[in-house]
Amino acid sequence: MRLSLPIIVPLATAVVLLLSPTRPLLQRWIAFAGSLGQMASGVALFLVVEREGIQVLQIGNWPAPFGITLVADLLAAMLIVATGIVGVAVTGSAFGGVDPRREAFGYHPLLQILLMGVSGAFLTGDLFNLYVCFEVMLVASFVLMALHRTSAQVEAAFKYVTINLLASSIFLTALGLLYGATGTLNMADLALIWSGRDSPAVDLVIAMLFLVAFSIKAGLFPLFFWLPASYHTPPAAIGAAFAGLLTKVGVYALIRIFTLLFNNAPPGLPALLLGMSAATMVIGMVAALSERDFRRVLSFNLVAHIGYTTAALSLLTPEALSGSIFYILHHIVVITNLFLVTGVMLRLRRTTLIEGLGGFYRDQPVFALLALVPVFSLAGVPPLSGFLGKLAIVQGSFAAGAYWVGGLVLVVGLLTLVSMSRIWAEAFWKPSTRGPDAVAPGRALLATIAALTLVTLAITIGAEPLFALTSRAAAQLLDSQGYIHAVLGGTH
Amino acid sequence: MELLLAIVAGVLYATGIYLMLRRRLAQLIVGLGLLTNATNVLIFTAGGLTRARPPVLPEGASTLQPPFADPVPQALILTAIVIGFGVLAFSLVLAHRVHQSLGTDDVDEVGRSG
């Protein structure tokens, strides 16, 4: 029951939202309360997993691998908590105002469904259910993205929908072949069968299909071009939820597949992932430097930093994987926060083009102070959480003997610093070209940004216990016996 | 039979991808539909084919005699068909919106105006 709550709570909230009257304030409160409930259930789950180890729920008491299995190990539990935090932040920011048309056409229930899909993807122990959760999440995100009629938004939505549907088809194809080859789709069962197989040709085809499908979702080179083409068009709160969660689900799927299935299969695969990640980092960052729109700068930064996490994953050592998990957690909070910061900018200046910004430091000192932490945390300035995450990845790659990966992370980190400093100088320090702002930034939005900034500071201050947790999570992932044992029971 | 279905799936994939690479939105959507169906045929074939052997216990027996049809791929396909149908309906509406707001269904034109 505990395990299914992070999925059931948003679903129930969405149902209540659909049935209750469409008064904006009522809807916002219900959505906010639902998200708080989801976060609480996530924290409760995390505490149990932390104390008692991997938790498994066989729905309807059908034994694995025949039934639907939900599994929470430390990685999944921590990501569920992060999902809850993003959910609370995004629903909380709705108090600052949502486009009325969107709100009338199901903005709040769709957001809950999105959170449900994300939680389901993190908790499922079965690849087909992972596909279903991906679809739930995607369809919700499609509608959220397309709930508007300006031509740029419609165009971006169409690109987004097409490429994601293609990725889903590839994923499903891989599932069909995998089922044909092994006769199961339960991840623990697959891990057992996969390690005893000897048909490299079929395995390689399946592995490549998975790699392509998840790389599209995660936004890895050369498959990331849809992401910066679409993430900057929806309103800031939706962009925040997408940027914080959706690509991370792709990375999570890659982590699962690589630690459970591919740790002993096609040898070139981690090397290929490493190459793709390196290219993602460099190209994403160079593109970020060439952009003049804050939201597009953030989108490309997102792409580049996804490259960090997958590069560290591809090394498959405990240190690097631990750094990767830490970076994912830090990045979810920071990128969500920064997209909400662009929301304030849109409200004040109606643009996120750098030409239209400036003067926030003088005109909106509170806002500037709150934005300071996420901007420089993303940039990796010590002692903030971004610096600690990068440090862990660099140390992990040096320990694994992959010196060039560590070097590349440092170079890209430097470029991130350049990119974020430029944003800081142009948007906050540079004197504004216009008169004082006509509207106030809005208390709800500022409170949300403040809360997320506090979470970033908490990650920074509590880095040591968090590193202890991510190290344990990485050890759990790399020793798949524990996972298999927890799901399939004592016979294996 | 496997060979025939494999060829059918291959042809569906090929036409689906070809149509997705075309410039018109309508063709893109037909391509998506073909791709979904190609995947379904593939799952069906990869799951193993049997003729007239439902996985139902005969009167009085307690175990099934192989070969029998595996019900799992059929369940997967059923789910995939439902999801594919919903998604296809959604993308049709979206294409209609694109056509409405941009007045074109040429992908290149859509890109230029955006």
C-alpha cells in the first residue's frame, strides 16, 4: 500500500479536480493539497526504504514475474521525493496565476496525471508498465503543451509529440523483441535470464533499440534537438515540471537498463553511451552559449547536464554512479527553480530575451537574491550543490581511470559558469533599458522560488548524508542480486 | 507464417518511417498509425505463433499441453492498440489545430512561421 500511494494520490487528486467545480482558487488548493500528500507519501516511502531496504509490492498477490510488480529501491525512493518536491513547487506557483484558458481546460488535473506517470515510471518493476507510465506521462505533457494557440506553441507541440511518439514506438518494438527472446518483461526476471543468454546478435539489436528510445527521452546527442525546440514555449510552470522531471525519467530508465541488464552484455554499449554523453555535454553547452533567450539557454544547459549524468553512468563504477545520482537530484530542484525564475521574468517584462531583461538587481532585490542561488548552483560555484555534484562526478571518473571524462566535465563546467555569469550580468546587473516594472513579481511565485532555493541550500549543507545515501543507492544498483532477490523471493 | 508476418511488419515499418519523413502533416499521422501497427504485428510474431491452441484448460485437466498460444503478447498488443488509438486521435486533433492556426499542413512552412 505504501508503495502505491505516490501513484494513487495524484490519480485521486486528478479525479477530485475533474469532479469539483472549476473555480480557480478551489482547483488550486485541491491540486496543492494533493501534491503535498504525494510528497508526504514519497517521504514516508523513502524512510521505510532507507531503514528496511528494497520494498516490493506484488499487486493482487500475483507472484512475480506473473503479476504487476512495484519496486522501490533507494534510487527510486529518492526520485519519488524529488518528484513530490517538484509537484508541490509547480502547484504552489499556480497561486501566482495561471493562464485562465488553460485553467478552464484541465491544467490542474493534467499536471497531477503527469506526476502520476512520473511516479509510476520510477516505481514499476516491469518494462511494459514502464512503457505504459511513459505514455501516461507523455499524453499529459502533450496536452499541457498544446493547450494554447499561438503558432510557435502549436509548432513546438507538434515537434514534441512526433519525436516522442517515434521514441515510444521504438521502445515498444524493443519490448516485443525482448519478450520474444526471453519470455518475460519483469526486470528482475530479465536480469536473471539475460545474464545466462548467449545470442549476441539479438541482444545487440534489443540493446540498441532501448538505447535509442531512452536517449530520445533523456535528450542525448544526436537525438536531443526536439528538446530545446519545444521546452521554451509553454508557460514557465509547465516548462519547470517538464525540465525537472521528464528527461530525468529517461535517465532513470537508462540507469535501470544499464545496471540490471547490460552490466554484462554487449561490451561496446557503455562506450557508445559515453561517447554520446560527451558529445551531448559539449554541443549542448556550446549551443547554450550562442543563445540570446534565457529559456533557451536553460534548455541547452539542461541537455548538457543530462550528458554529465549519463557519462557518469556509463562508467558503471560505484563512485561515478553515486555522483550521477547526486547530480540528478540537485539538477531536478535547480532547473525547476530556474524555469520558475523565468516565470517571474515573463511576468515583469513579458520576454525572456536577454535584450529585454536587466536591472533586476536594483529594481527587484528580493527576486535577485532568491535567483542568485539556483543560477550559481547550476553554474557550479563552490560551495553550492552543483559544485558538489560535479566534484563527485569528476572524482568518480578519475577513480575509474577515465581522465578525459573528468577533464571534459571540468571544461563544460567552466563553460556553464560562463553561460550563467553572462545571464547574471545581463539579466540582473546590467541597468534596465526600460522604466521601472509596472507589475510586482507576485508573492506566490517568489515564495515557491524561495522554497526551492531553500531545498538547494539544504542539499548543499546536507551534502554529506546525501552522499552517503547516493553511495548506498549506487551500491544497491550495481549489485543487482539484492534487487532480484527482493522481487523474486528466496528461491534465486 | 512467421516469415510472412515478419515481412508484413518490415513493410509496415518501412512505409511508416517513409511517411513520417514526408512534408505533409496528414502523411506524418498516417505514418505514425502504420508504425504503431507494425509494432503490434512484431510483438505478435515475436511472441511465437500457434494455430488454434487457446491457453484454456480443457475439461478435467490441470495443466496445459504445449504448444499453446501465449496470452501475454496478446495482452500487450491490446494495451498498445488502446494507447496507440488514443495517441493517434490526439495527434489528429493537434494537426487540425496546426492547420487552423497556421493555414498550412506543410512541415517546412510550419517550421518557418514558428
